[in-house]
Amino acid sequence: MAVPGAGDSLNAKSGQAPVAQCIDPTREKLTPAQLQFMRQVELAKWQKRLPQRRTQNILTNLGIRAVVLAIYGYTFYSVSQERFLDELEDEAKAARALALARASGP
């Protein structure tokens, strides 16, 4: 009969796979081989997630650039509208002055 948890893929009582225990390396004395294995596992996880993280970073970068360009473009559009409205106001003043001059002229 096998010892429970020693190579069993499923726990016989609950029918679940064994779960790794959380280890605090600062409190427990670990051998250098165990620390090296922990570093290798962390590096493997990091390398596995790197392409996904890179894609997320690129999408975030593009999103931020799009927002900045939209604000920049809207600012230029607003300034050009103000100039256009100023020109219309100047033309309206000139037209009013001309109409006033014609009305009071003869």
C-alpha cells in the first residue's frame, strides 16, 4: 500500500489533486538546491508569461498614444475654430459698420 501524497495523482479521500504548500524562504531553512529550484521555477513562469505581458504592454502603449494624439488633434481643431469664429466676427463688424455708414451717409 502506498503512502498517501507520495506520488499519488489524486487524494483518495477527497478526489482532488495535491496542492503545493506555500513556503516562506525567510522563515524556513531551505537547502541551496531548493532555493535554486525555486529560482528556476520562478524564471520559467516569468518567461512563459513574457509574450502575453509584452502584448499587453504594446496595447497599453498604443492606447495611451491614441488618447494623446486625440487630445492634441482636438486642441488644434478647437484653436482653428476659434480663429475661424474671430474672422467671422471681424467680417460681421465690418458689415455692420458698412451698413451703418450707408444708412447715415446720404
